[in-house]
Amino acid sequence: MRNTLSGFAIVVLFLSSCTSKPTVMACVGDSITAGARHKKESATAYPKVIDNLLGADYVVVNLGRSGATALKKSNLPYWNCKEFSNVFAVQPDIITIKLGTNDSKPKNWNATGFKENYQSLIDTFQTITPKPKIYLCLPVPVFEHSQFSIDGDVVKHEVIPIIKSLARENNLPIINLYESFLGKGNLVPDGVHPAEEGAALMAEIITKELN
């Protein structure tokens, strides 16, 4: 995500200056969250579409980082990204986590590490006061197995079952983006990143689950 420092500062200033604080939602994720491959990701990435759908009582902050993983040992752990620190800066009431796609890459994947590190991410976000409501998003399907070295079979058969188990163990709600995109490969032209229409569908699904 190409947030400028000034843009992020404006969001923080807005949140701190409002006498009636809006509900703040932080969208944690990877390039799909950031809106990668959109002509104008700042306007069409799914967090921005959610912001438009929810209206003035909500502020939705896009904290997606292209290439990011839940795994701490990978080519780009979300833990090491500025977006991770920004989650705490905005003091969200709601957090959605949409990670796991980049974790599936052969050079990254470790099932035990993924579950442990994802659990640590949940635990860390739950230290925010007041405690935010956390939603775990199942990744969208991978329509091209070898695209970007992302392994669709690992996403389907390993990443998703682990996220489901974490949701059960932590009593957290799941947003099932995977099933919602089955048969909709036309919305994911490069096999991994939903285009603008796909991001709009993601926003619609997530918004409905919040209500």
C-alpha cells in the first residue's frame, strides 16, 4: 500500500480531534488488501470501498502491505512492516485480518510456524485497549497455481483449515472470501489479485458480515 506519511497523519489527526469518535476499522493484509494492480488503488481497494459503504460513522483504514505474511520467518513478515505499528496508532474498534496468501509460497510455508505466528498476531492485537473485535478472513482462491510462486493447493488445504481452527479456538468470526469467489476467476485476472470488481465484491461480503 502506498500510503503517504501525510495521508496517514491526517487520519490520526481526524480520529484524535473528533468529539464523537467514529468506529474505526483497520484492514490488515497483503497486496490484495492494498489494492495491488488497480489503476487507482487508493480509491478501489476493498478497504476504501468498505469505508464508502459504511458511511460517516466509520473510518476504515487500509493497512495492507504487498507481499506481507503472518509468518515471522518469511521474505516479508507483516510484523516488520510499518503497517503493523499503524494498527496500534489508529486504535481500531474492528480489525480484519486477511493474510495467508503469501505464506503459501514454498520459500515461506511452514504449517506449524503459520499457526503459531497467526495466533501471536491475534494475541498482540487483543492487547489494544479497548479490545477490538477481530475478524479472520479466509483468502480468496488462487486461480493460477504457479502465479507469483503462490501455491493454491497450500492455501486451500493448509492455510484455510489453520485459520478456521484459530477462529474456533479463539471464538472469533470468520469471513469466508474463499467460497464467495469460487467460479469467479474472471474477477481475478492474474489469478491472485482481485481486480476492481472483485475488490467491490470483497467489500460487500465483509460489510455484510460486520452487521
